[in-house]
Amino acid sequence: MTTKFENVLNKFSENDWFSILTKLLPDIHEVDRNAVQIWFRFYPLELFRALQAAENKDELLQKFVMQGNYELKNQIDASHKFLYGHRYWKNVKEAIEKRVENFSDENADLANETKQIAKTVAEKVKANESLLLGITAVGLMILVQSGLENFKNAKGAIEKPKGLMKNSPEKILAERAKDDSQGLFGFLKTIDKKWTVTYDETASDARFKLVHDEEIASASARDQSKNWREKDERCIEGVVPVECRSAACGTCWIGILSGAEKLTEVSTRERKQMKVFGYKQPEDAKPFLRLACQARAHGAISIVIPPWNGVFGKKVYRNVEDVELEPATTSAAKLRETITTATENN
């Protein structure tokens, strides 16, 4: 049996949540403004509801070619560690649980509810409310997708801030804005300029180098510093999961925490394929959600890698009419055939 608060939250569609998030964005601190939008696209509500309503979930997962950890109930405390607000998660979680118990207004405004919870926590931890808004919105969506019992049973564990994230929001923003020095005569360099790609701001060594105008996926593949496949079976070459390098599989989608303006514009092919996969890429020319095999960088950037990938756009959003997947590499041939079958049969 769901609570009154859950019933209210469940009334909202994914588009409703996006509208509410857009309303909240100006009040969310810049350090988390991209991060929270990325998080909501990493865990789409409509995909969750489609899987929840499926008569045969395993069969639907196979049709969607789902890989990795896609369920929020399995990562309640961990999914948002790339948000600055993650450090306040335990307090936010407790405040949401308390609000569930005391809630009675079935006509409540979700944006105002989010602000009020964030304000309550901000006063308790003596932090600026703008730093709490993003993680509070995330917490409410986690409640929707995990259910109250799972939500309560989670420990509320947080990772101690490390790497870049141990700094103040202002320091983080300043570091994100920096580009690599190219040396005394760096201004004379052209094709041999190298830029840093940071893929986990909570670790000091989570970065690899990218040659000027190189695709992110290709640069990732050169980093053999760890056994990436041992950590994630989708990581065949580098830390960024990749199958095809031709936008045919959807494996290499990433969020851009900073530096989106330093990437090439979205091509017609990338735009089309992102809809096929079901990833809610904004319509901007240089959005914060990209395919790593298509986006080329002209400066240092900071990214976040989702723990899963799939192909569900046609079935869930019904925004794809005809699907023509261009040839991929030999290693992705089998996956490409599976994806083609899935998009034709949905």
C-alpha cells in the first residue's frame, strides 16, 4: 500500500518532472546544474514504468538490449555520487522519509515540496539551499522508482568527498573551466594539442588524455592503466563502454558535467540515434548528453559514465519511425543485429 505522498509523486509523468526540474534549475547551484539534469536522463521514469508494467520483464529487457545496472532500487545511495549534493544525501533521505510520514496535502505543488525539503535540510546542515535542491529532486525520484520500503532500507551511505569534489563549489567550477597548458609555445600547436578528460571527479587519477579534435571514445580506448572489463564487462577497450564507434549500439552515451561547449556539434546521425536508443538528449547544438564515439573535443572536459545502456526509444517514447542502423565494426555486428530486431519488433 502506497502512502499519500507517493500517490502524489506517482501522478507526474516524465515530462512533468522535466518541467518541474526546469523550473527549479535557476535556483540549483551551478556546480550541480548539469549533474542533476544528467542524472534524471540516466534514470528515465518512462523506461522504469515500461519495465514495471511488462507482463514478461525479462523478455522486454532482452528486446531493449539492456546492459548494466539500470534499476535505481539497487543503487539508492550510489547513483548520485557525481553530484556535489551527494555529501548531504543522508540528511536529504531522512527529510524525505519524515515528509512521507507527515504529508497530507494531495494537491501539493512538487516544485514547492522540493524547495521546502531542501530548505529544511539546508537549515539543519548550515549550507546554502541551492546546494540541496538538486539532490532533493533526485531523492524524490529515487523514492518513486525504488518504493518506500527499499528507500527506507537503504543506509543513506555517502562517499567521503575526494578528488576534485573535496573542494568548495567555487573551486570545483574554477577547475572545471581550466584547459591544459600546452607549454611556452602552446599557441603554435595545432593537431598535437592534448586535453584532459576527467571521468570521475571523486578520484584524483580518473582521467585520460585526448588529442585535439579526437573522439572521446577513441581517446578512452588508449588508456590501458586498469583492467576496465573486470570493473564493467561493457568496457571492452577503455573506461568508456563502447561496441561500435559508429553510433550503432548506444553503449558509449555519457553526460557532460563541464565543457559541452568544447565539443563538436551534434550531427544529424547522432541526433537520430539518440532517439533510437531512448536517451533524452536536449535539442541544443552542444548538449550535456552525448555519444562518446561521435563527440570530438577541443579542450578539457569532465564527463560522467552511466552504469547501463539500452535501445528503447521506439517502444517507450514512440519517437522513431524508421530505423536504419549503418554498418558498425565487426565486433559490434552481433549486437547491431539484435538492436535491429528489437527496434523492428517493438
